[in-house]
Amino acid sequence: MKVIDILDQSTRPFCSFELVPPLRGGDIRKIHAAIEPLMEFAPPFINITFHRDEEELRPRPDGSIARVVVTKRPGSVALAAAIMKRFPVEVVPHVVCGGATPHQIENTLIDLHFLDIENVMALRGDPLPGQRAFAPAEGEYRYCRELVEQIQRMNRGQYLDDSIADAVPANFCVGVAAYPEKHHEATTLDADIRHLKQKVDAGARYIVTQMFFDNNAFFRFRDACRQAGINVPIIPGLKPISTLNHLETLPRAFHINIPDKLVNRARACPDNARVRTVGIDWAVAQSAELVARGAPAVHYYTMGNSDNIRDIIRQVF
Ligand code: FAD
């Protein structure tokens, strides 16, 4: 079932989750174990992130340095299919155009189509570690909008090779990302929202936001989107803090702010067990208000840890 149909047909707010594939050599059973406790909440869909290839410099035995391409978390298509087979849930694999040619993207989409996966989350991807700004390689897309356009062309039966006659149309429902506190590369929030509208006009059916810790940022963003003519569902994304480390790593990695009140509460904790409780309480309050003020669903970033998410959902849904 398509996410947009789930949103249209659901009579009350629901929760969904984002999971990260295991590191290369990791155990898929850990992913199953992370999903199992969440199934009691009957999430209609689960997102699976995608991680593009990176380059690393590694010393050779002779002392010289080799530049090596590493795929740290492979297998996101297979993982999506494995989850859908094992659990009664739709999957939303993330498709990232940064680091992939349109040809490679088309091949991935064909795999997903053959696996009966009807949902994808379209993303551009971040700059590679060490890169100051996102720079597409020759032939790659610069913006996610171009990826959404490619998926829509496939939905109309237009593949890259236009000599193919009678190609079977794909059938993807496309979600895209948005940033209540503005994407860090955008000059202003208004400009970022204009670019978001381009993704929606290109065919995105719904939006999932970056994590945020201040609901006012989300409500202001949602109002601005509606004023800009973006009328698709906007699902807020939340991540509970669970360690003191998160106070630094999350703002750095995701270009988001953590309100002083939450920082002070976490810093006053004697240990991470108490920080985890503070994070849960904060996310419960955020979730309850979001649902009360019209969010159709709340999307939780698990980052491999589903225990605290389960505690939050039990209190809200
Ligand atoms: P875009 O929509 O292309 O926007 C990127 C920037 O370009 C923005 O600043 C935008 O304002 C600007 N822009 C867009 N169009 C134009 C234009 N025409 N002219 C000028 N500027 C323009 N990353 C991964 O690698 N894997 C994942 O699985 C993943 N999942 C994510 C899930 C969610 C819900 C979110 C919020 C993010 C996720 N990311 C993931 C991170 C994402 O790839 C980065 O945030 C990336 O920097 C931007 O991706 P985007 O699709 O929003 O890009």
C-alpha cells in the first residue's frame, strides 16, 4: 500500500520508524530484533536509510597510502524486502541520488519495482566526509527534485533508454525530506521552502521532516509551507536524546538546535540512564502536542535503538 493512501485512509494519527542498515558484516537479526518490539504499535510503514559509498585513505604494508571506496552499510534494498517479507508492514527504502548516476538509480528502482515495493523516499544525500559542499560528479543530479522527476518519468513508463517501447510503468509513491529549521545550505527558510515546493510539484506526495526539538519551529514551518502552496501531508520527525553525547553529535551531524531547557535538564543528570528518561519525557511532550495540533503521524528516528521509542509511543499513541 502506498504511504499516501495510508495517510488518506487513516482515521487517527499513527507512528512510523526509520531504521539504519547494519554495518558491513553486521547481523540482520539485530534489525529484526529492533523491529519486533515496535510491531505492537502496528506501524504502517518503516523507512530504511541508504548510505552512499565513501572514500577512505588506508595505509598499505609498504607505507604508501591507498584511496579505497567503502560501502559501510550495504544492502538497503535487500533489507527492505526482507523486512516486508517478515513483518506485516510497508517499507520505504531511501533512494539517494548523490553518488549515483541516473542509470544506477534506474536499476535500483527496477529492483524495488520487481520486489513489489511501492514507496520510496527521494533524497539528494550529504557531501562526502572531507568535502566542504555537495558536488555532483559528472552526469549526476545536483538536486533531489531531479531524482523525483526521474521517478515520475518511470511512473509514466519512460525509462532512460527511450528506444524501449511499451515499457511497464513503475508505481512509486515518493516522499521527500524537509527541514523545519532550514536546510543548512539554503540561504533562507523561504528559499528552502520554494525548493521544497519544486519537489512537491515534481511529484512528491508527502514530506517527512528532519528531527527537531522545538515544536514551534515545526508549526512555523508548516504554516509557511501552507502559505507557499505546499498542500501535501507533512510528517514531523523526532529523535529522543538518550546520551549526553547527543547534545553535541546531533546538532553537528544534522544542523539542528537543541533548546537550552533540554540541554540544561540533560546536563543536570547524574548518568546516561537519567538522560534517557529526560529524552523520553521531552519526546513524549513533543509527540503529544504534535498529534493534538494536527500531525497525521510522527516519524521516529531509531538510529538502531528502539527501546526508548517504544516507551514514548506507549505514552502517546
Ligand atoms: P534537496 O532537496 O536537493 O536540497 C538540498 C539543498 O539544495 C537545500 O538547501 C535546498 O534548499 C537547495 N536547493 C534545492 N533545489 C534548489 C534549486 N533549484 N536552486 C538552489 N538551491 C536548491 N541522507 C542519506 O544519505 N541517506 C538517507 O537515507 C537519508 N535520509 C534522510 C531522511 C530524512 C527524513 C531527512 C530529513 C534527511 C535524510 N538524509 C539522508 C539527509 C539528506 O540527504 C541531506 O539532508 C541532504 O543534504 C539534502 O537532501 P535533500 O533531499 O533534502 O536535498
